[in-house]
Amino acid sequence: MKKILFKIITALMLISFFTSCGKQKRTNDVVRMNLSSEPDSFFPWKSSAADTKAILFNIYEGLMTFDSKGAIKLCLAKNVAVDKTGLEYTFTIRDDVYFHNGKKLTGEDVLYTYENLAGLNGNTPKSDEMQIIKNAYLKDEHTFIVELKSPSASFLTFAIQPILQKGYDDNENLPVGTGPYKFASYEIHQKLTLEKNENYWNTQREGKIKTIELYVISDEASCISAIQSDQLDIAQMLMSGNAKTLSNKFNLVMYPQNMVQIFAMNNAIEPFNNPKVRKAICLAINRDEIISGAMDNAATPLYSNFSPILNVFYNDKLTQVNQFNIEKAKELLKEAGYENGFDLTITVPSNYAVHVDTAQIIAGQLEKINIRCKINGIEWTTWLSDVYSNRKYETTVIAFGGKLEPNDILKRYVSTYKRNFVGFKNEQFDDYFTQALTELNEAKRIELYKECQRILAEECPCAFICDPNNTLLIKKNLKGFTYYPISFYDFSSLYFE
């Protein structure tokens, strides 16, 4: 009843918003898009939601950035040099950049950021990746030097971390960065507004649209209705079948997201601390049925926590490891002492329809091996707190956001990683992962990451399901939409024709 009431209230608020907006003449100064989840935090060091980070890339910038192919390139650093040992990085900081509040970017802001990220100031490190930093200092006003504890093939990718302004402490409520768009306002459960940064330093990436309005709408029918009634310019996270019926009126865009949808099991509790139980569940899950029933066949089946988008690192030898096999699943449950099955709860974020639908299909599939599932739908912020942070769950369905570096993807299963919320522990996995961090030989590094994927497929900390496509409808006169190998809504590339 509470869930139904919440949807009704949300729908009424959106109707009020859109009715108000509809009274105004639409111009080419505004682009309106839906968000499927509430932003979790505007403070980069606190945010963990992929959808939120996809927005924050427009507000904040790092020393380095990335292009639509995932290649790392210069940003707030106009040059970077690496010494022969691979341990010392020298960044030349741009001298023509200003924060959204008018303060000029300086080396002190960069040093402040990296000291906090790496914990060099004695505080808790804000970034696990940056703990590889041994020392960081300013040689002069525009020359920033980083010394590493050991060589890293990934360090420049880590340098996309946002540079924050020293002395400014209200990024949670009023985020201030150097990016092409700046924060304007946020009305909880309703709308986030960004405005073009008129003083942006990079003429190649400056925004063409004055205002971006992002409406929190998780209900697909409401999204489709809104774009049809001219209240949205972009409707995203749609079912492909529904979107295709409108492809004559709007541009249809579909692309894999470099995500990994998983049926996560809490490995720290019974019966999921038993590898045979986890394996049985993986064998009882039919990926094709899920992709067909929950995603209109708009997804790529996966066999470990890795998408083929990062193809050079992708292990393509795992397709047969956990092929659908009900009889084998029953045998493993019997060996594990659960011949009569057991009860479990699937805790799922109710704002993500695709995960709810997946959970319902999985519940039906597991019933065939006498596992009786109860589905518990909760709000997104509650899921982040209870499931992701505090691990108060048995099983869940979620998708891990895409990353540019294999170690950023696979570290989620390292036994000592604080965000390893599935509680997976495997010494061999940890060893391969640790070796890969400092291995500069590309071929050896690739092989180590493929071995990590193999262990995940065989040990089954989760049932790996698919990389779901993002399906969007975009107004035909709105051009420039660009998709990336990680979650990023690049508003700077949009323009009306």
C-alpha cells in the first residue's frame, strides 16, 4: 500500500511540474531528461551511484579525462610526464581555469584534493585507488608531482578523480567544480537543474544548451507519456519493445552500458557461504529467459563480472562454466545438505523496474530447485544504506556500473575491499588482482585479469546475468547525444538543430 501511495504522490508531483512547464513556450535553451533514481550525493567522495556520477562528470573535472572510446586524455593538466621508473608523475596544471564560484584553480587545490584522496594528510583516504600514492607535492605554482609506492599501469585513469576547491566545504548541498555545467538547484524527488558555465575554459567542450533539467521519474509509462507530450526531450532507461513502437516519431538509441547485472548472494551468511549452494543457484538461472522477459532481448549475456565492451581484457572462454542445468543444480543442493531447498529473500531497489522484473523471473526459476523466494522491494536510498553499505541482506539484484580500468571492475571482489558487499573471499583471486596492479607488461596484465574472471565464474559469488542496454528516445531535432563505456550523460555535446 505504501509503495502504491508513493507512486501516486510522485505522479501527482510530476503532473504539477509538467503542467507548470507546459504553460511556458518551449525554447532551444533547455533540454529535459528523466533520471531513474534520486542522486545519492553531490559530493564526489561520498557518491557511489553510477547515475549520480554520470551527472557529476559535467560539474567536476580531474587532471585527466576520457573520450567516448574510453581513452584517457589531458584535462585540468595540460601536460603530464612520467619518469623512467614509472614511479614519478609530473603534471603541469592549467592556469586559465576557474571554479563555478569564480575562484581560480591553483596548485593548492590539486594538492589538497590528492592529499585527501590518498590520505596523505593523516585522514582516512577518500579513494582506495589513490592509496598507491607515496607522496604528492607542488614543485611550483603550476607543477604538481606525484610519487607512487609501486609502478601502476592504471594511475592516469585514477587521475580522472575530480579536483575540489581547497577551503570550500559545501559540495554536498552546492557542488562547485570547473566543468561545462554548474549546479543550479535541486528539488528532492522532483528535479535537478544545471546551468551552462559561461566562463568555461575549454572552448572545445563548452555547452551549447543553456539549461539542463533532470526529472526524477522511474516509471517507464510516465517517461514515455512525458516525451510524447513535449515535456521531455530525452526519455531513457526504457524497455526496447516499447521504445521501438515510437521510433518513427523519435530517434531510437540503444547501446550496451559496460554494466554487469548480478544476482548477488551474501557470501558471509548461510547458506551462501557454501560454494555448492551458490553454484546450484547459478546453474538454475536461465540468462536467456531473463534477457527476453525483463529486457526485450536488449542485453548481452555475461558469464563473469566483465562486459565484452572492454574486449582486450574480456575472458571469452567462460560461456560454458555455468550453463543452465536444473538437474545438476539439484544434485549440488543435495550434496550441500539442502535437498529440500530453503527460503530466501531478494531485496531489490523498487525504482529499477528491470531489476524488479529480473528478481521475479529468478524467483520462478529457483522454485524449480525448491528454493522459495520472497521479493522485498525497497527505496533506492534504503538499498544503498542497508544492502550496499551495511550488508543487511540475503540476496539482491543490481547492476554494477561500468569502469574504464579492469582493476576498478574486479576490485569489488577483493577480500579486503571495503565495498565488497557480497563478502567474497578467495586468496588466489586476491593474489592475481594484486599482481595485475603493478604488472606493466600488457600481455601478462591481461592474462591476470582473465584469471580473475575465471575464478569468479567458477566460485560463483554472484550469478552474473547480462550487460543491459540503455534504450532512449530522443527528439529528432536534438542532436549530439554521445554514449561512453561508463555511465556519463555528456550534456556539453547536445544541441538543437
